[in-house]
Amino acid sequence: MTQNAMLFIPDISGFTEFVHHTSMAHSKHIISELLELLIDSNTMGLELAEIEGDALFFYHLADTIEMRVLEHQIEVMYVAFHTHLKRYELQRICNCGACSSAYNLKLKFVVHYGEIEFISVKETEKPYGSHVIKAHRLLKNNVPIDEYALFSEAVLPAFKSYNKTLSSRYDFGDISFVYNPLNHLKRHVPKIDPIPENIPKHKLYDKTETIHMPINDLYEVISNFDYRLLWINGVDRLEYEKNKVNRLGEKHKCLFNKNADISQTTVTKAAGKNQLVYGESTTNVPFTKLFNNYFVFEETEGGYTKMNIQVFADFNSFGWFMKPFMKRTLKKVISENIKQLVLLINSGFSPNKSVLE
């Protein structure tokens, strides 16, 4: 049985093929976040048929298409997409190829209309038929810009008020379509304020270590929660969003020594030339109002990294009495963690191998 349906494909583009494996892993997480965002921005009641790499395939059973509703759906998804990228650029802490170029990602839409059938695969029904093929073929076209909404001739048979009419030849023959540029919709992207620095006043620890690992790899080991339990002692459990790249404002929770839950937020502070900075902040450390620790990375000759560890705190009314004890404790705990980190790296561990495995 055939039914009339609108076929709707948002497609993300802009990531090149990265050589560095950290970039590959982070690009996967960034695309996953964006696809989830597009799914959550579904205002039309579209049915999700498939997640296809960097694209989504939706359909909507209908005998007619309301262009105002359709154009509103496209605007909602486009603005949500670029709002997320703008926020990510302000909050990112990683400088790998994927994270540093995510703001270049583009979004286009292909909309087609025609009769479809459904095929059952493992008790799941999927749209099927020649119009499904046509919709996907239209992703390859001769539109001269990166971000647009393409409407096939079946969607807009009269092509009213459209002067950007094109035609492409496919294996099924020629098909005409029109397209709308979308770049003007960026004016609807809201202003995103950067997260301000909030560094406690009192320094409790400041020590520099030289680690035999390239700066970007070491930064990934320290900032990626997937590796945290490999070098931090005393953490029994770590709770965090596994399919998300760590960034400013990201929260995670550590259970220390089976009795202390510490909720932490990713932060940073001003870096010097050729430096990278990663930090975490919490209000859960006893006797303090705010407790921040920072890792400041700087590349040295030979591909090694100088890593400066700094800890700051603001104390509550009774905290001053505990300051000497906290300094001694930090010195012991951080020294043990650094020894564990060095042992891990000397064993041949690297985030590149971990991604491949």
C-alpha cells in the first residue's frame, strides 16, 4: 500500500578527514550531539526513519505540504544547530582539529515529496520506494553554496516566488529543484556570553613536572574523563556524560574512598603564549567555599610537556585552621597521582592507541 509522504533530510557537512585519532573521536561525539539536537528540534511531528552518518532521514505522511510550517521547521533546526556551535566555540577546552574547527560545520536540508511504501526489517518499518532513492540522490547536487534548503519540483510544482531554479541529472533522469539560502537565519542566533573566570584567592599548591608525552596527547589524557581512573588514586566511581566532549561548564561527579561525593565543573583560566590550560572547580571540599585545580601545559624541546599543577581555595569561617593540613594532603595526593600518571605513560599508553582499541 502506497502513501503520500514528505521526505526530509538534514545533512551536516564540514569535517575533513582528520589524521589524529583524538580528532576522529571528538568529531564523532560532536556530530552525535548535533544529530541529537536536530532530533530534539522536531516541531512538525516528523518520523525519524534512519540516522545516516552525518544526516537524519525523516518522513511525514501527508497529502499536502504547508510551506510555512515546513520553513519554520527548517529555521528552528538551523538556529538550534548554529546556537550550539557558537556555544561550543566559547566553551571548548580542546584544540584538536575537530574541536577547533567545529564552528565551520554547515547544515543543509533536502525536501522531496512522493508516494512511498514501507518495508519491515526486524519488526521495524522503514520507508521504501523510488522517491526515497530520489530524496537521497538530491543530496548530491549543483547548488553553489554550503547552507541551503533544497525543495524538489514535487514539493513546489509551481516554483512560486523562487528564482533559484536548478536541474541535475541522475541515474533516474533529470529532476528540477529550487533552493533557499539559509545564512540570513544566523541573525536569530542568540548572543552567548562566555563563562567568566572565578579563581579562588589562596594558592595551596604549585608544582611543575616534565612528562614524556606530546602536549596534545597529555592534555587529552588529563581532560578526558574516560582516562581519569587510570591515573587518579582513591576514586571508586566517576559519573559523566560519556558521549560528549569535555568543555567549560561540563559537570562530573567523583566518589572518593567510598564515602565522599565530589561534584566538579570544568573551568579554565588565562593562558600564556603556547600554553594550554585545563581546570576543575568544586564547592564540595570541606572547609572551603570554592576549590579549583588547574593543569597548565607547555611544550618543551624533544616533544615533552612541562605540566604545572596549581590548586587554589577560598575558605569558609573555620577553613583557615585547616590550611596547613590541606597543603600537606595535597602534596601527598598529587605526588602519588603524578607517579601513577608517569607509570601509565611509560607503559606505552597513549590516547591514540586507546581510541583505536
